Amino acid sequence: MAVYTEVSDEDLERFVGDYDIGEVLSCKGIAEGVENSNYLLHTEKGQYILTLYERRVAPADLPYFLNLMEHLAANKIPCPTPLHGKDGKSLRNLCGRPAAIITFLAGMWPRRVQPFHCAALGEALAKFHLAGASYAMSRRNNLSVDAWRPLFQSCADRADRVKPGLSSVLAGELDYLEANWPRDLPSGVCHADLFPDNVFFRHEKLSGIIDFYFACNDFLAYDVSICLNAWCFERDCSFNVTKAKLLLSSYRKARPFAPEEIDAMPLLARGNAMRFLLTRLYDWLHHPKGAFVRPKDPLEYLRILKFHQQVKNAGAYGL
């Protein structure tokens, strides 16, 4: 979450007037994340999240995201849902941007991931995947393997400014991933960005999942491997196999892995390390002036990628 578009008091009051949530009492920008402009909105009837969808989010994809939240909530997945205005619509425009008001979800994301967080996450992700099986809409993953080379090419001439030799390392890794990427794994709806700051806890209980604006249809095991990278590496980028075992064992109790998913896990983890390295590199080199949010360090994912390059089989992850 972040703030890229400022909203005037007059525009905000007109926008909120289309909903039955009472008068605006306060509205404060949320300076986290990298994709959209988000505000914590407090009205006479409660707290909400106001989101303005910025240029990196295609307006044509928004019905998929918003309807998915409603579908998941109806299937007992704890997540926020979009409010419908007096005209029944959940999506409208504000300050030249598509915009929506989303219900507020109570909880805190874990600043320091503990083993119990990983166990709860594994179960929640499996239930998410099972609930997504009945979702009628579909959206391709526009950040999968076929998108990585164009993303790299947009950064290649400046990558060595971030780390000498980085451009050559990325080019070689892309060659490997493109030649070996799997084709026929179990697929379905993926969150595709389930980092700790997108999962809320109250005490030790998982209270909700947020930020569905990368959600897509792809390999379910790829979604799992994103969580391995995001939750099971320590701050020094060392891998914590205890956390990984808890995450994966909790997941497979609700949705068992197919044998081919287990075999592919090292390659999938390696691939999503490349994905986040490239997207962070792009943001680092193309950081918009005036944004409240600081771009994330791409070299964190270079260190994670190097770990996966040494992995021979899924036993290294506790599978």
C-alpha cells in the first residue's frame, strides 16, 4: 500500500456521498507497499480502506480482483470485501483513477515471522486455493516466466549500477528458467503476492488476508513457493527449514501436493525469486518522485535466488 494520488477534501466528500456510510471524519494516507494509493478512511459508520488504482493496475482486471474478494469471503476465507454504493456498484472513479472502498480488516501483520505464523499461513493458503476452485472468472499471470525477459530488458542497461555483474547473472538465470519452466501442474486461483505484510494476525490467530491485486490463475505450487521465499528466510537471507516444514505440512493437511508439484518446488521457488528480484529492480530504478514509499531492496532476492540455485530436490524445504 502507498500514496501516489492526493485526494482533496471536496473530491473525497463527493465520492463518499455515493455510499451509505455517513460523513467523513478522517482520511489518512497509508505509506506502505508499491502499487496503489491507499487511505485509512473513518466515517460515521466505521473504518474502511479507500483505494485508488494506479497505472500499473489494468482497469480491465479490477472486476476479477473485487469479485474474488467477495467470492472468498462467501467461502469463509477471512478477507476484506468491496463496498457497494447506493447504485449497487463497487467500482467508480476518483481523481482520474478507478477507485473502491473496501471493508477494514482488524489485525497486525507480523514484523518478525515466527514458526506459528508459518503454520497458520500454510493452512490458510490451502483453504484459499480450495475456495478458489469454484471461482468462475479467470486472469492470466502477467508476471510469470514469459514476462520476465521484457522486465529484465527494461533494466538491463542500469542493473550493474545496483550491483556489478548483476545484468549477466540475470541473463543467465533467465535462459535457465525459460528452458526448464514446467507446463502441466495443478492450477487455480493464486494470491501471487502473499508476503507477511498482506497477512494479518490477532495474537497467534490468522485474522485475514489482504491485497489481491496480483491475484491470477497459475500453478498452485508456485503460490506456495512464493510463501517459502517470503516467510522462511531470515533477515540475513538464511533459510529456516523449520518454518518451511510447518508451512508445507499445514498446507498439505488441507490440500495434499501432487508428486509433480513436489518435484517442481525448487524450480518454482527459484523462478519466483527471479520474479521479485526483477520487479524490485524495476521499482528501484524507476522510483516515482514524490511517492511516500521507499522501494524494496532487490538484492535481498538475489541472495534468495542463489540459495535455490544450490537446491537439488524438495527435501531441502522439508517436503
